Amino acid sequence: MPDHQAVIVGGGFSGIGAAIKLDELGIHDYLLVEAGDGLGGAWHWNTYPGVAVDIPSFSYQFSFEQRPWSRVYAPGSELKDYAEHCADKYGLRARTRLNTRVVAAEFDDDAHLWRLGTDGGEQITARFVIGATGVLTQPKRPDIAGSDDFTGDVIHTARWDHDLDLRGKRVAIIGTGASAVQIIPSIAAQVAQLTVFQRTPIWCLPKLDAPIPWLGRQLLGRVPGVESVARVASQAFVELTFPVAAHFAGLVPVAKVGERQGRDFLRRQVRDPVVRDKLTPRYGLGCKRPSFSNDYLPTFNRDNVLLETSPIERITPTGIRTVDGVEHEIDVLILATGFKVFEAGNMPPFPVIGSRGADLEKFWDSNRFQAYEGVSVPGFPNFFLILGPYGYNGSSYFNLIETQMRHITRCLGKARDAEATRVEITTEANDRYFTAMLGRRGNQVFFRPGCDGANSYYFDKHGDVPIRAATTAETIWRSARFDLDDYRYEKLPA
Ligand code: NAP
């Protein structure tokens, strides 16, 4: 018998949502394993200045646990607090193990269970495993010559050191992705000099953000229906700005409208035409993740902020040298260089050995990323993913969690009814789904002209973008209606 009916790997919102939904199904014997010393995932690790959601908070929360947020786009600390609140309210603490990293997982074909190894040398067995480890979790340091030579302070955005005082310092930041967009305006006024090293400009759009006043919060929290109206409006906005814009670009020109808006925004916000030109993206909106901010672009009007677009030649003991020979002397180097995505060891973040020795990383490497409905992979029984390939359609991450858990709990419910100890997606069902996803590429922004030069982390080495080409409504419908016989259910011989 396994130690637990289920192990959930990862204590971010995916893991929290998975635990709540397992309880709802009546599976109470689970263990939630988290590598960090707290829950909340991205919101536990990312505490850099200015960190906040960039999907309206009315959407960026569980549908069953809504709260009156302080702003339309809540700060990261509020999300961390929300994670802790969910863990307490839904009684997850006693079944949570922090500071425990899963380093290996292997399926036992004879016993129909998973054996998980931890960094503490322990073995935990479970009938079912839910992988809730996210993707953007392992900080990526840039592959720049001399990276280790710098003698000042070096900090990655996802591992912020709050003891580091930036006041009056000469600071450089490498990268202009979503993290940098939030940090740059937050620190510019306190540092002596901020040099921003940009390789590819980001599309930056207006952020419809504002504090939600006391009265608004009362209305949201107490008057029936107000929260739902706010949520529906917010969902519609999110749907239009990502899934519709990205997956139906060939049919609905939302991205073109957004590009016009982005260029107007840039014109209004940045005074110097040379700087403005450098900040202008030369690729289509949606090819890589855009950002929403009202104060990122105007930061480049400041006298103490320099936008450097000459490629970096090397990092030196005292700063950064660009290929034009300019030496930028600095005290602090901020790496806003993102996370591992398709690099080896990230998807999955630990070796996953399925039935008859199948290796998940190798399977994906040779067969391209794929998973039935983004949840399960043939050859890996009793193993379910929240953020598997072609699972996330780009709307709120909370939609993804609830949708994938609806799928998973339907399967586990059927397994329980059938007293099955082994549940595996069939190759035919997986192939059908993968083929359908590839067949939808024609209208996706990623595969239309315009993405050259985006340098987007969405694309893997095969040129695939394993994001689910579907509306949110379709993902919800599919999770409730997919054919449960797409899975094979088996029972251990007595
Ligand atoms: P990112 O989007 O991957 O951006 C990394 C940046 O570093 C890019 O500008 C990249 O340039 C640059 N870079 C990387 N290596 C470099 C090198 N060797 N030399 C020069 N530049 C280099 O990372 P991120 O900003 O941390 O964001 C990652 C993701 O986290 C986002 O896309 C988003 O999904 C999520 N996020 C969300 C929020 C939120 O508000 N909810 C906030 C932050 C992050 P290139 O573009 O040329 O590669």
C-alpha cells in the first residue's frame, strides 16, 4: 500500500487548488510537498520592488474563494497572503510538508504506485501524483562572459535580497521582461544611476489599475452579485487580451488594435524620439508576453536612467562592457533575465520515470511536448499535470487550475468507482488531442508573420508553442465533458 493516496508536488496556487479539490472529492489522504519554506509559489519567491499581478485581481483568484482586493491589480504581498489564507481556511497545513524538494519520481508497475525521492533522502509512495510545479520557477542567469567576475552585489529578481540598500547606488538591470517592467519604475527614484540593458523591447500597454476604495471593497465583499459582475467584466477583458488575441489572430485583429494602442502610448509617454525608437518593438504584439504598466515607459524620461541597447560584451569586476567599448561602472547588478523554460531539467523539474522505464523528459524531447488536454501523458499512469503542454490557454492561471482539477477529479472519481489502481491516458486519445492542437496553429499569432525578432520564450526547440489554442469557455467545457473512456482503468490483481 502507498503511504498516501496522492502526493501533490508544489505549494503554489496550483498545489493549493489541487489539495482543495481533492478534499472536495473525498480524497483526504494526500501530502502537499513544497521545496520552499512557505506556500504561494511565484508569490512566495518573487518579492522584488513593485511586484504585482498583471491580470486583474477579480480574475486572478479562485472562483470559490473571492476576496475584496485592495487594487484592481493586487500587489504580490496580497497574493502571498491569499495563499496563506487558503491554506488555513481549507485545512491544508497538517498535510503540507515544506522545505522538501522532490528530486525523482518513478512508477512501480507491479504495485501501481509512484515512488518519490526527496532531497532529504526520504522515499514517499503515492497511488497518484499531481505535478503542480509550474514552469517559470528556476531563475536563469545570463550566459554572458565574465558573469562571475563582478565584485559588487548581484541579485536575481526572483530571489530579491531585502537587506540590499539601493539608495544612492549605481545600478544596472539586465532584461526588460515583465519583472523588469515592474522593478525599473519602483527603484529609479532612489538610485543614483540606473542603466537598463535591453536586448528586445517589450510591448507595454496601459494598465487599468487603481486602488479599490473602502466603499468599493464593502460592495464587493457584502453585496450579492457585485463580485460576480466585476469578475465577468474582468474575465471578458482577459479573454480578449490574451486567448482571443493570440489564438484567433487570423480572425480577430485584436493584436493589431493593441499594437496601435501600444505605439500611441509610447509616443505619449516617452519624450526623446531616439529613446522612443529604441523602446519600439519590431515584432507582433502577442509573439512574446506583453506587459501592462503606466509608469515603466516614463521612467526613461528621467535624467538618472539610461537605456542601453548596445549588446553586452562582458561583465567585468566593476561593471558591464558593451560591444561598442563603453564601460558602465556599477555597484549593483540586477538580473531580470527570467527563468528556465524548455531547458533540460525544467520540464519536468525532476526525473519522472513512468511505466516500463519511460523517461518523461526524453519522451518530450523526442516526440515534442504533448499531453492530453495538458494533463496526462501516455506511459505515465496515475500522473497528472496542472500546467502540462497545451494545457494553459493564456487566461487567468486560476482558470487553468480549476479546469485541470475538474479533469483530474473526474478521472479519480471514476477510478474510485471502478476500484482502479492504475489510470492511464490512451495513446490514441493523446494523439487525437495533439493533432487537434497543431491543426489550430493557422490562426495563432505565434505562427503568423511578425514573430521574427521577438526572441520569445514561448517557442521550444521544435518551433512549437505548447500553449492551448482554445477559448476559456472551451477549456472549461472540455474538462467537464471529455470522454472518461479516453483513459484506461486497471485494478491490481488481488
Ligand atoms: P522574461 O520575460 O524571460 O525576460 C527576461 C529578460 O531578460 C528579457 O528581456 C531578455 O531579453 C533578457 N535577457 C535574458 N538573457 C539575456 C542576456 N544574456 N543578455 C541580455 N538580456 C537578456 O523574464 P521575467 O521578466 O522575469 O518574466 C518571466 C515571466 O514571469 C513573464 O513572462 C510572466 O509570465 C511572469 N511574470 C509575471 C508578472 C506579473 O505581473 N504577473 C511579473 C513578472 C513576471 P530577450 O527578450 O531578448 O530574450
